[in-house]
Amino acid sequence: MQPENLPVSVSIKKGTYAGSTVALVAGVHGDERVGVMALQALWQTLDITKGTVYAIYGNPDAIAKNVRFIEKNLNRCFVPGITGTSLEEQRAQELMPILDQCDAVLDLHATNSVKTTPFIITEQPSMVLARALDFPIISTGWNDAEGGAVDGYMYGRGKIAVTTELGSVKTPELYLDLAKQSILTFLRFFGCIAGSIPAPKQTPKYVHITRAVLKQTNGLSFTKDFADFEALPEGEVFAKDGDTEYRAGKGECIIFPRPQKEIGGEAFLIGKFTS
Ligand SMILES: [Zn+2]
């Protein structure tokens, strides 16, 4: 079913009964295959009984080329009133009116880190859903560190949103089952498909992102090859960038350390373990 006036690569299914309108989003970053694979595998056979479900392939041109983006990071373009003419800014302008119709969004991503673990990005109003998805780490605070993402757009409208980061972009097959399970749990949570949600097996760690640090010089180095969410010893230097030394505060961890990033790009993020 492809109603009129929907941009290519947006599909919609409606259930027999009234209910929530939700969106499954994959491929906002075109090289993050796991979400695209999961959505392709499930969409045709999904039997939506209640509500309305959109399947959105975020950046079709980037998906076709298996690249993160064509001109701009699409996940910084979901800004109300954005007027840019790049491919991604235009795509965000197409997709925001669809998101406006949705009560909730599940956005499927993967990370560029090699040493990583699946984790969730969300905010407090979406925490019951986040917990039901049963991931080892639930993180908050990203929207203040990096605006313009799909989830941030939804929070700004008082809506529910969860982003799942499904392992490394290099190994989508390892996390395909988790991606599919995330889609099914999300749809069951809103009653869109039949089936109950199993009780979570994991006790997640909670991390609040406190800051994003930009690369200043070509002399950026880390004291070790940190994994995402690795705890940093309090008071110790963990990175140097030219003359700047970075020391960890109490209960802090590092996410996305990127020694090879271009100057002005994001060198790393710092999070704080919360309970
Ligand atoms: Zn991504």
C-alpha cells in the first residue's frame, strides 16, 4: 500500500483497529546496514492489527551507495524550519511532516566504533519503552550534545522516541536478530502487532551524555584504545589534543573516541553513569 504524496522509500500499513501512529526508521546513515536489513526482512509480512505504521528508509541515496551521507549528516538536519538545499536537508524537510503524524519512532542505527556494544539513545519520557527493548546500556542526554537527530525532533514535540545503536557498521549480521527483535518489541509495545513482550533479561547500565568534545589539532591521541562506554579512571589523563589534556571526572565514561577525525569534528563524547 503506497498512498499518494508520500516520498519514495516511505511505506505505510494500517491496522483494522484505531491505535497509535508509529514509525520504523532505518538507514538515516546509509552505511548502517543492520536496520535496513531488519526492516526489509520483516516489513512485507508484518501483520498490523492496530494503528498505523510507517516504514521509512531515511537516506535512500546514501543507502544505495553504502555511505554515511551524500552531502550532510542527515541526523543533524531534523531541525524545525531548516531551509538548506543539500540532499539531506531536503530529505529532512520531506520526512518531518511524516514524523509530525507519529506518536513514536524507533530509529535503527549502528556505530562506526569497532569496540562497541549495542545501546539505546533516548530520554526519560521514553524510558519504559527503552527498558522493554532489553539492551545492556540505556543512554540519555545526546540531544543536548548533538542536535538535529530524529529522536531529538520527536522529544521536542513531546513524542516518544528510541534510537537503537546495533553494534559496529562492519558486522551488521551479528546484530540483525537484535534489530528484528527491537522492531517487534516496539510494535508490540504500541499494540500494533499481536504478541506479548518478554520480561527484560538484562539489567542495563544508565549513562547520561554530558559533553561532546571537538578535535582541535592533528595531535589528538588517547592513552589507550578505549571501547565505547569504557569507564575512565577519575582524575587521570585519558586524551591529549595539542597542548590540551583531558582528565576524567567521577563516574565518567568515554563514547566514540575518534583519533582520526578531521579537525573540528567530534573527537569523543563523555558520559556519566547514573542509576
Ligand atoms: Zn547512525
